[in-house]
Amino acid sequence: MVRVASETLNSRVPEGPVDQIWDKHRFNMKLVNPANKRKFSVIVVGTGLAGGSAAASLAELGYEVKSFCFQDSPRRAHSIAAQGGINAAKNYPNDGDSIWRLFYDTVKGGDYRAREANVYRLAQVSNSIIDQCVAQGVPFAREYGGTLANRSFGGAQVSRTFYSRGQTGQQLLLGAYQAMMRQVQLGKVQMYARREMLELIVVEGVARGIIVRNLVTGQLETHTADAVVMCTGGYGNVYYLSTNAKGCNVTAAWRCHKQGAYFANPCYTQIHPTCIPVSGDYQSKLTLMSESLRNDGRVWVPKNAGDSRTPAEIPDEDRDYYLERRYPSFGNLVPRDVASRAAKERCDAGFGVGDTNLAVYLDFRDAIKRDGEDAIRKKYGNLFHMYHKITAEDPYKVPMRIFPAVHYTMGGLWVDYHLMSNLPGLFVLGEANFSDHGANRLGASALMQGLSDGYFVLPYTIGDHLATSQLPTVPEDHPACVAALQSAKGRIDQLLSVQGTRTVDSFHRNLGQIMWDNCGMARDKAGLESAVGQIQELREQFWKNVRVLGNGESFNQSLEKAGRVADFLEFGELLAKDALHREESCGGHFREEHQTDEGEAKRNDEAFNYVAAWEYHGVGEESTLHKEPLSFDNVPPATRSYK
Amino acid sequence: MSSELINLTLRVWRQSGPDSPGQFDNYQLNGVSTHMSFLEMLDVLNEQLIESGQESVAFDHDCREGICGTCSLMINGQAHGPDTATTTCQLHMRRFNDGDTVTIEPWRATAFPIVKDLVVDRSAFDRIISSGGYVSVNTGNAPDGNAIPVAGSQQEVAMDAAACIGCGACVAACKNASAMLFVSAKVSQLAILPQGQQERSERVVSMVSQMDDEGFGSCTNTSECEAACPAEISVSNIARLNREYLRASLCGRD
């Protein structure tokens, strides 16, 4: 039985009509006097869209900012790989969009498991994000007359996605990075690259600093501040194979969790429908093909299982365009969770294509016939190029073969309306928090959320915390700092002292397989229970038999990986247990036991209309479940239908 | 596509730290699937090294889809290997033949000191961006997105320059270790767009000055940088940089 806390969590969402509360709340929050801002210091961990935009904006306001990333440069954070675009409710195409519609689509797309007030605020500030990025010189696609261009994305019937070819994340990130580097030049941001956060420092219940490892020298460093902002991304790499960068990890978030921050909805993971299929057991990561391709590509499998003809030889009457068949009104542009499960359903039923039969076709034949190859090249050239590089097949001539892959994680550290965790002084932004996407994220909404949090939410809410808290100076030799440093050092020593026979990667692959098989696109009780046992066993094996060579006082990539995998081995268990406890299907969390006759996800609003935030009590110990009840006063829950 | 297995001899630069001497070590690697990416091949090498009790080869990598600019490597003397418009992480082993010897080195440039093995320090690029590679607009100051029209054709040229991934291949490929292609890409993007006009002169002067301070070499127009660039940044940006620099020098920083 899950241990449930008696008190529900307070989200600090102000009372009032959803479209007015942010404006009113901005007035009600306390301000820090302009002259006093320089007296406050803020640590920002991570330099992706959320971290970069937060560091830049806080420094512009006058705060003293310390920014950290594990990469060799802040410009390399994984936001850079986002391809398709960023949503906003500008309604430039005059096709019926509005803030309310973006809000509605996002709440519905999240399968009614997001917090309405946060989503409304996100939709509200979405337009300012576009303005800000344009002003920074982000080269968004334009119409011939010079105005901004839009395209469509899944889960919406309006064109509200702004884009820079297939490199939108790159351009937005460079915009935020440049804004931050400007503040470095002005002396308001101190940049610490190649630093990995290993511990959170908590003083009298308030987050006041971090311990980082300098990845070049191996030195542990203590950094204290008046607030700590985590912008450390998602935990998709718990599956080993995902579209995440190799370095993406849960360590920073997990360290906060172990210090008392609640972890919310870890079972909400997004499996993206259009990725290049696995080719062999050496595979190190999976590559996404942007959702924007579904604007022009049609998804199909042969009608006859085992049809061995080449795709070009299969005439239309022998093709099953299964998304168009099942979901006539959204067709190929159904949301990601729906598209992924439909692909799995076809492959499980024996209709998959390619060497492994674990793929479906994404075909541009008709679009090329309609618009010409040049038009398609202009829209998707770099994606087609990337596909060609990886598979040695030319997608202008033969359909792409695609299969779902782990892509994004909606769960994350629990935060209130201020984006502050239950640990005062600890703010969590972007993919690292849980707040805006519910159980499924719509395409082009991650970039929107990261930048919303960093440019337009945190700069207001952090002021309220700093203005209303007692924040005595924390010297580096404070007992809490010393204890955190010892804990980080102890863990490194422990990893180095095992001296076993198995490589870190082999454990990581093993964990990934357990997660994918049992906590992937479809889950059931037996599988999840088995996963919990297997993870515990693997974790035990890891600490007995992992081999980490070299030492802690130097550049040591094996040691870096070992620390991250050790944390994934603890975190994976929580993910599986969260999935086990949530006896319903919603968004990316699909429990086999809970589906409609047509195989669609079946929510249980009576019993599970809440955020599940877990409190840590020790490795392998049962966590306590804290519930934040959700209410949908503006977008009444309905069965999501894209038919 | 069927996969073949090939055997390779790898000559890998090993260097334990910035001030230690380095040397090439040879490793025999058998049964490499031609479907593997180049970095997956190195993963396999590292697994074997660790299993035999040797420290793995350090190399930089992250996204493994050609966009983050983290991966580097001189492969048989070519930055990012033999393919055009391709980063090392996108290079696949089908490009190599059974029995090949493959020489793998780090980027070599005074301004990119070696950290370990194949890993170098490219923070000089960050300092160049810091010196002026931005539009000075604080959060909240922006007018409506469509208040700043940009002709579609102009936007395309800016985007071509903005596509730079900051990997440093241009520097590694250049016999002078010049960073002109990198610097010119950012200068061009912002000089072409209306948003960049206010700081146009100041930007180019500051960025060039920082580039020189970092110890990068001069440009002698051999265009090796363009040939090596995985993001296909054109040397026409260098011509634009020179024009921008001349313009700023003649017209002053107005």
C-alpha cells in the first residue's frame, strides 16, 4: 500500500478568474527595490532555454547570477536539438487562434492532468516570447512580405508554430545564450562550464547552494547563494536509448529530491512517434524526425502483414494509412501519445516494416507530387539530410522508416504557481519541473515553456521569495555546506572503490531495457512489479560489480557516467512505482488494464485527478505520496477525441 | 540496408593532461558494423579498453545528431572526417573499408588547448560571443514580432549564417588556426538583420579584437574552413566581415 500524506499540497494558485490571476498576482507579489537587487545572488543550474533565459533576465534586473552547466559551453545544452518550432497565440494567420484556444489545446493535449492556472499563464506570455526572440535577432521563417510565418503541429487545428527551418531550438537557445553572454561581459553573470551539480545545500529548510564537481580538475566546489534555480532538463535517459543528448541526466533533480524536494508524476513520459528505428545493439541514442514532417508526410503500413514488396511497389489500395483511417479529423496530426500507440498497435499486430518489423512508413510521395521536391526541401531539407546520413536512404525517393522513441518527460520536481518547490528557495524551470504539460506535451510547447519560465515567470516570482525571506549569510564552512561536500565526495569514493568487472554503460543499457519493456508505451501491473524487482537487483549488482577506472581528481568521463547511472538506478524505481500506483491511462501513461473498447486511453477522474508528488525516505524505502488535487473549472474534462 | 562487419586499426592521440606529452596509441578493433556511427565505434573501443583494465579514450560528444557542436575529432587529417556537411557524430562506419587504419586526433590550435586525449578547451569562442555577438535588448523591451519586418530573402541569408554550431572545425582545418569563419557567421547574421543595426560597428570591432586576443591566426583565404564546416557556413561571410570591419573603421562607431 502506498503511504499517503494526510495534507494536500498547496499550489499557491491565487483565487479568481483564470485569465486575470497572473496580472493581479504580479501586483500582489513583493518587489525587490532596484538598488537592493545587487545584494542578492542566485544560482542557476543548466543553460538550456529555461536556464539561459533565466540567467540573462535575472542579471538584467540586477541580481548577481552564477550559472552552471556540465557541457564545455553553455551554448550546447540540449534545447539546441529541438527541431520543429515554438507555439504562440499570436493568431497572425487569422485562423481562429487565441490565448484561450492555446490554453484549451494544451490542457486537453495534457489529458487533463496539468494545472490550469499555470497553463493559462503559459499561453498568456507565449506572445511576448516571440517578440523577445525576434528582437534578439532569432531568424524565424518569414513570408515574402517580411512577416513571420507559421506552420501546424500535432494536437491543434490552427497554425501557431513559429520556426527557423528545422533548427528552431538552436536559434532560440543561441538567442538566450547570447543574452546571457552579454551579462557575462557586463559582470552580472559568472559562468561556470564543465561543472556538474552533485548536491543541494539546504540550510534550515531553505535551499542555499550547491556542490559541483569541476569536470576538468575533479575538484569539488561549494557555491552558496540566496536562491537556487534548477533548469536541468528531463530524465528520458533512464531508458538509455532516447532522443536526449548523451549527457542528459536526472542527477541534479534527484539530488534535490533526496534533500526533500518532491518529485511529481515521474511516470508521465513522452514517447515521440517519429524517430529513426534502432539498428543494432551498439546503438547509443535515437534520432528524432520532427513532428512538423507530419504536416506533409503520410503514415502507413502495408494492409497485408509481411508484404515483402518495396514501398514504391505497394499501390494505395494495399496501404493502410492508419492514422487517417482511425482519426479522420486530425489524421496524421494527432498528438504524439496517440500517434505512438497507433504505431505500436500496428507493429504488435504484425504489420511493421523494415528488417526488425519495428517501423512504419512516413511517406512524402504525395506531397512531393503536389508541391514539388524543391518546396519540400525548403521546409525539411536538413531533416531529410539527417535521415539520409544515418540510414543511407534518400527520403525524397523512398519513404522514411520511423518508430516511437523516448523523447520528453512531463514529470519533474514539484513546483507551486511560483515555480518554487516545496523546499523554499529552490525554483525549478523548464522540463525539470512538472507543471504545464500534464500527462502529455503537445509539439512545439517545450520551447514555449522553457522560455516562459525563464524570461517571464521566474523574474517576478523569485523577487517575492527574496523580498519576504530571512536569508542570513551562509559561509562556505557552514555545517550544511561541509556535510553536502562530504556526501558528494563520499559517493565518488564509493564509485571508485567498487572495482568490479562490468562497465557503466552495460548497466545503463540493462536498466534502459527494463524500463522500455515494462514502463514504455504500454504498461501493466505485472510488468511494473517485475520492473521494480529487476531495478532493485540491478542496483545491487551495480554497487557490487561496476568498474570505474581512473581517479576522482582528474577529467574522468567514466566517473561522470557512473554517478549519473547510479542515480538513474534509484530514480527508475520511483518511475515504475508511480506508474504502478496510477491505475488509469492518461496521456503518455497507458495502462493496458485501462482502455476503451477502441484501445484509447481511459482516465479515471474520480480517483486520480491529482498530481502525485513523492517524498523521499531513503534508497529502496517506500516514498510518501503527497497529492495536489486538480480542478478544471475552465476546460471541463472530457474524453480526448481526435476522431 | 544490410550491415557488414569490418576490422580497423585505430591510431588514437592519447594525452593525460594539458601539460603532459602525448603520443599515438594503436588499437585493433574488429567486427565493427558499418551501420555504427563513428562515435558508437569509439564507444565500443572504450568498452573494450575498460574491460581490459585500461582507461577509456576521452572525447567530447553530446547530442549525437549534429547540432550541439560538442563533438570534434580530426579523422585521417580531416576535421569531422571525410564527408562534407557532416559532424563526427553523424559520420557512419560505412564510409570506411575493412583493414583501414584510422588516425584520430584532437582539434589542434593554440587557442584550443588540450584538456585530455581528444578533448580540447573551446571557451575562447564563448569569450568572442561575450565581446559583442548579441543584440542588446533586455527581456521585456521587445515590440510586436511583426513590427520588425524582415524580407524572406534577407532572412534566409541571415539563417544560413546563424546555422553555425560553434564546433571549431573551421579553426582546426585552417593552417593558420584562424577563427574568421566562426566570427564572421555571427557578425553576418546580425549585420544583415534590422535588429542588429544599432550595434553593427561596435560589434564587429569588439569581436575581431577578442578573436585576436585569444591567439587565433589570421585568415589567408584558403577556404579550408568552408570545406570542413558541417553547417555549410560560406566564406562569403568572411568577405562580409571584412567589409563590416572596414566600414566600422572608416565610419567610426556610430
